[in-house]
Amino acid sequence: MLLTITYEGHNTQELGYLLHKNPARAQQFELSYGKAYVFYPEVSDERTTAALLLDIDPIDLARGKTGSGEGGLFDYVNDRPYASTSFMSAAIARVFGTALNGRCAQRQELADTVIPLTAHLTSLKDGGEEELAAQLFEPLGYRVQTKRSVLDGAFPDWGKSPYIDLTISGTVKLSELLNHLYVLIPVFDRQKHYYIAEDEIRKLLDHGEGWLAEHPYREKIAYRYFAVRRNYARKALDILLSDEEDPEETESGENTEEKEVRAPLNAQRMEAIRNAVLASGAASVIDMGCGECRLTALLLSEPQIKKVTACDVSVNVLAKAAQRLHLDRMQPYKKNKLTLMQASLTYKDKRFEGYDCACVAEVIEHIEPTRIPAFERSVFEFAAPKTVILTTPNREYNANYEHMQDNSLRHGDHRFEWTREQFRTWTEHVCRTFGYCCVISGIGEEDERFGAPTQMGVFTKNE
């Protein structure tokens, strides 16, 4: 299996610095599943190409049972010597690890610069999915070319090969290209050729940071990446999707009028939730899906509240929250109240228990509808606080946003948005099922036809 990376432009021999591999000599690397070779088929000031070639012996794999699972003849007769698979991803991490992480001591400014790069991969197994390569790479800004041969020219009835040669070209950082390849190569054949442990979730999120959350086929990527561990795919998606910003809080939009509406709305929402918490008499609160801890910061300042736990599924988000709260220099009386906790809201967790009040602010719409029952049980059955305060967008109000198309959602990560009637129906279901009563109110400027932009439900446990 072969990967080539070509840099075209000026002083392209600096590709050797970026990859930490000297163009003047070939290098060999011993891997647990074979050998890797790095060499440069062409080197000039205008065009330089680096090649990564893997030499895999399927018989050695069968003897060592590395990546062997099917058993029988398949262990000895398969496509592993030539098809680009997760072995290539592992080799990229092993051989080009420093470049993968975006580091270059001698040319760091170049490593941080987008440059014209072309990658060519031989024999990617897409199983005949003609659009797969375009689906995966075009949203990342690459020009995509594929070439597919027939299985055997002498036997045209056998049809086309399930393998393609792939070429992608774009102006990107080298580290971005390598991370895209690292994640997406195993997506093609849906087979990891080694034991998959739970730390693979972190690898996917680390190498997908900055692009995977926005990818329109992120679910497809996750489920094919973890084809034999679908629970890992679900967990990775839970973490990934919760790591995005609340659109009501973002300041990067181009529509100035929209920003002027949204910023006050978020402030009103935080204030409404805080007032509801205080009105409930709660002394201990868990902020579920805390994001950057804007609500947590408000609650920490209230003398009535003696304990605040901020919970989020994303470790990265919690790290950002700690910075935003200035945890390292927080006043002791606040710091003693605060706990930061990583957890998923769709799984039973004993750490959720024992709080007077749970706040779930602009979170439920980010959960897949099929996971809502699990969320309901986690919060209302197992944690079962005396008070639950939940906010979510009112979909009807979207008609007031001129920039939004019909039937679109306020944020690309929203899995759904409820109308006022749908929200009321859901709250009634929760109350019947788990023994609560609920008061619904609106937050933000009320529209005569469509109501308020945010709807809030305050659930109180029946005595």
C-alpha cells in the first residue's frame, strides 16, 4: 500500500523539514505488522513528493494473529498486502507523528501555514460506493479524483473493482491533511485491523478536532470508523456534538441584527434559570450539559447555593470552562462550592443523585431523538432531583429570523426543535411517567403569533 504527498510551489524541498524525513535518503521503520519505507520519488524547488510504502506479510500476520479474526484461509489470502487500510493510518501516526501533531522545530511557521498539497492513495476499498470519497473529502475543501478499474479485463462480467485510487488536492496545513487521512482511511473499508479499546474514542476526537464536528457526514464517519464497536461510535458522537457552541452565544455570525437579538436572549435565559433555581429553595445544583459554565458562574455567586456541580460530556469543554471561570485564582468560598465532572446525560450515573435542583439549559435539542428516553430516565428517574429546570428553543419563533430558511433549525448541531405544543406534550409525558408537575413559561421577547424564542419548563417532584 502506498501514500504519496506532493508539495508544489516554491522551496518545496522544505517538505522534508515538515515530515522530519531527509529527502536525500530512504528510511526504513519496523512496525508490528510489517515494515514502512519513506522515500522521495521527486525533489525540486517547484515540486517535491514524499512516499510512504508499507510492506505487509499476511502470513506473518496470521502467525501472530495480529488483526486476525476471520480465521481459516482468510488469514493467509486477503487484501492486506496492498489495500490501504487502518494499517496505513497507524503507519502515518508512527512514521509522521510529529508532523501529524503540527510540530516542526526548524520550520514551525511553515507548519502553521496552509500550502498546496496533493495526496494520492492506492487501493482504497470503498466497496463500490461511488460517492463515498467525495462525501468524505469534499466538505473539507479538497478536490477529489478517483480511478476505478474492472476486476479483470478478460472477464468483464465480473464487474468493477471494489477498490479505488484516490487523489485529493487542497491548500491546507500538512498536519490537517495527515489528520484527515488518519481518520478517514479506516472509514472506507470499515475494518480496524487491531483490537479496538475505548481509548480509540479519544484518538478519533483528538484527530478530528476542529473539523469532524462540522462535517455533514460525521455520523457516517463515526459508525464506519467503529464498525465493530457501535457503542463507541455513539459515545464519540455524544462527546463530539456536545462540544459545539450554543448558537445563541456565538459572536461570529455575519448578520449584525441577529447578533443584537441573540446576545440579550442568552443573558435573559441565564437570569430566568437563576431566578427559578432561587425560587425553588435549592441549596445544591447540578448544571447538566454546562458548556462553558455561564450559568454555573452565576450560581456560584448566590449565597443560598452551597454546592454547584458543572457536568459536561466533553473533557475539552470542561477544560475551557475551567479557564473561563479562572479556576486557578477563584476565590476560596466559590472554589469550595464547585465541582467539575465529565459525564454523559444519557447514561445512569450515581453522581447525578442527591441534588436539590438540576438545570438542563439548551441541551436536550442536541440529543438524538432516539436517545431522549435514556435522557429522561437518567435525569427524572435515577437522579430524580426535587426540581428540574429545562430550556429549549421554540421552533415556531424561527419564522422571525429572516436569515433562516423554512423548516431549518437554529444550529447545525440541533437534532430537533420543538414547537410549543410539542414541548408541552413532552413535559406532560415526563410528569405522568416520573411523578412530576411542570410549569411552562417563555424567555425573551414574546411574539403575538409565535410566542417567545426560548421555552422553559420547571419540573417539581410530587410529594
